[in-house]
Amino acid sequence: MKIAIYGREFHPSVIPYVRQLLDHLISRQAELWIYDSFHRFLTEQITCPHQFRTYHSREQLPEDTGFMLSLGGDGTMLAAVSIVGPSGIPVAGINFGRLGFLASINKGEIEGALDAILDGAYDIQQRALLSVAAGDTPLFDGNPFALNDITIFKYDSSAMITVQAYLNGELLNAYWADGIIVATPTGSTAYSLSCGGPIIMPGSGNFVITPISPHNLNVRPVVISNDFELDLKIESRTGKFLLSCDSKTETVSTDTRLKIKRAAFDINLIRLKNHSFFATLRNKLLWGIDARNY
């Protein structure tokens, strides 16, 4: 099986786990394709066999790539999803980071998890993405898609911005705030949650618009259906604002009108049989645990 591997630089304490992962995949006779900058980093840390191939974009991956492994935290997983794009290649995440909502496989269960994936003992979860467009202005190097969220944020520490939001052509609200977050169900446990947004179950067919520090306290998050089309006009004293698409950020002029909607493709996430969304919530958010210090 051909397996793509994506990762970033990591702490030296992670090296034994990466070596264990590579050795196990080699023992299973997998053909490994490693992201080129990550491969260069690995060669400085461990001895990499010559049979490893490298890639820089999804176009360079074989058409019969079985799946992609993301080595790192949730941020690394988002970058891996950005590379996979509309190819349909399933993605699994080994969590070398902290929280690990997306990268759900713990580093202590690497061999068992890899065997399960290689033997086909897993489920595929299709996760919806968002897309953002700005007329004819190119955004994010032609990859304006987000698995977590698309966020509009004021450019600096100056006064708040005004975001005129039109939902399917009808005025929804004029948000006076530091910005707004448009999040998928996957992203509902990320930035949106920290700003008071609700947790949305994947596959529910909803997105959420969450204001960031709104001037009016009666402005609350709004859950919308995923067949929406959101048009945004931004006003700012600086004449520009920040637009983020998951882990990517660009500075945009307020002359630019944005259009956000569900992307035309979904991402396939690999989930092991013993993993579930609600189990992840309980484990990561410590639900049901008495944390009081008696």
C-alpha cells in the first residue's frame, strides 16, 4: 500500500515514536511518500531509508495512495487536509500535540492503530468544508478551503470592525465586533467554542456563525443550515482586515466582498472502531470528571 506522510518539525521527545511508526510501516511493506520539507527534517534527526519517496503537492502523489498520515497536533492535521484537498484520500492523525480533537490516535497506540488501518478495520467519516471567494481576487494560493473555520478579524488593536452579513441575500446582522467566525461542525470545538459557540455534531448539516467580542452583548452565535451562502462586507478604520482559513491568514482590503459557502467536496477522516465523537468530547473536555480538590 502507498501511504503519504505529512508532518512538521517536532520536539526531540517525539523521535522514538516517529521511528517506531516508520519501522512498523516498513515491516508491513508499505511504500512511504513523505512531505519533502518534513523528510529533510527527519534526515537530520534519524536515519531515513533511501526507499522513501517525497512529494510537495497532492498532484505528485500516486493516484492509488491508500491514505495520508498526519504526524502532529490538530494544526498539522489541518495542513494535511489542505494538501489532500478534493482528491478523496482519507486522512488519519497521530497526535504528537496537545488536545487532539482531529488527530485522534494517541502516540501510545501507534502499532495497533496502524495495523487496524492497514487491515481495513476503520470507519470513514465525511466532514464538510467551507470555501471562501473574493470575486476574481485569488485567495490562499488557490486553496481557499477550511475544515475548521473561516474567520474575519480586525487588522490590529484598533477599534472594532463592522461586518455586514447577508444570508442567502437577506441581511442577517451588522456585527460590531472584533470579528466573526464561520465554523463547520468539525470546527465547532475549536475557536468558535472558545468564543461561546455551541458544539455541533459532525454530519448534522449545520454551520455556526460566532461573533468575536461583539459590542452588543445580545448578539449571540447563530446555527445555520449547510446550504447557505453568506455574503460579507467589512468596514474598518484601517481599510483592511485579516481573513483566516484554518491555519492560513491573509490581509484583505475592505473593498473586497467575501462569499462563504459549503465547499463542493468533503474530506474523508479515518476513525478507528473504538473512537467516537462523544468519547472524544468526554476525554478531551474532561466531562464527568470530578476535578475538585478536596
